[in-house]
Amino acid sequence: METSEFVEAIIQSLKNPTRASIFYQLVKKHEATATEIARDLGIDVDVVYYHLKLLRRMKLVSKPRIVVKGNYVEKYYSIRSDFKEKLLESMKLLITREKELGVEEFREMVIALFSVVQSILSGSIRRLREADEGTLSKIRDEDSVESKIIFCNRERYVELLGKLREITRGGVLDTFDPAKKDYVILVIAIPKIDGQ
């Protein structure tokens, strides 16, 4: 797969909220079935199969690993094995291509990215509701949950956004090792959207 084809596949995936959320699930886990993904995202399994088929056609998802369980077959999907290397190789072109997006493509991509954040938060809410007292006590005692909502003017926003970009530079690519995916830190900056 050529670098330009890979970049276009990534952009097309990131422009669709459902596909972006499914792709995130596969990045987060080593592999998953369509049923597991549908449960985690709270969507119909047929929708997941449809998007997995598209992700496979885009060559972002590998051929599923098939496991026979009694009288049915489970298909385990995963991102392509060389995804991290291909992403590193394509980063410069990806950044350039993102800057060239038209207004509508940009809108689609930002909405899809916010949808991924929403799916992460929804999954965390579901797991918190299902967690036992011991798990909740451990989380509380470790003081491992932090949430800050900062409302600020444009100057402060630009200053903080610059600091966030500095802190997170390079961090995204460090997370593609499935063994390191027990924790998630979301960094979201939302500019003034309504009006100038």
C-alpha cells in the first residue's frame, strides 16, 4: 500500500464517527470481535460488520482470525500489524493532507473525533456502573481520576493549547502497544464554535 493511499484511508476512516470509534476500539485492544465492539459502542452488530468490511477494504484492518467455538465461528479483528510503522512513515503527509481538507471534510473529521471521545466516555460510564465496590475503592484510594473543565478567553485558550500540544507531542504513537492500554488520558480543546 502506497503512503498516499494509506493517508487517504486514515482520513476517510476519521471522517466517519462510527468507523472512527470502531477503529479506536481496535487500536485500544489487540483484537476484538464485532459483537464485543458493538457492545462497547452501544451500536448494532450489523453496523460494526459493515464498517469492519470497509476498514478491511481500506487495508487498515487485517483479515480476521477465525476461532471455531462449538457450532459457531468467532472472527477476531485487529488493525494491520505494521500500522504503527506505516503511520510513522506517513505522518508528514498526513499532517499536510489534514491541512488541505475542505471545510466540510474538516467538519466531518472533527465530529468523528468528538464521537470517538464520546464513545470512550460512554464506555467508561458503563464500566463504572458495573464496577464492584473493591474496584471503585481502589480507584478512589489511588486518586487516579482527574477532570478539569477550563473556560477561558481566546488568549488563554491559545496559551493552554500550545502547552497541551507540547505535552502530548509524540505520545499518540507510543500507545499502539496493546499491553500499555489499561489507562486513557483524554485531552480535548474546544474552540469557540458559534460565530466569530
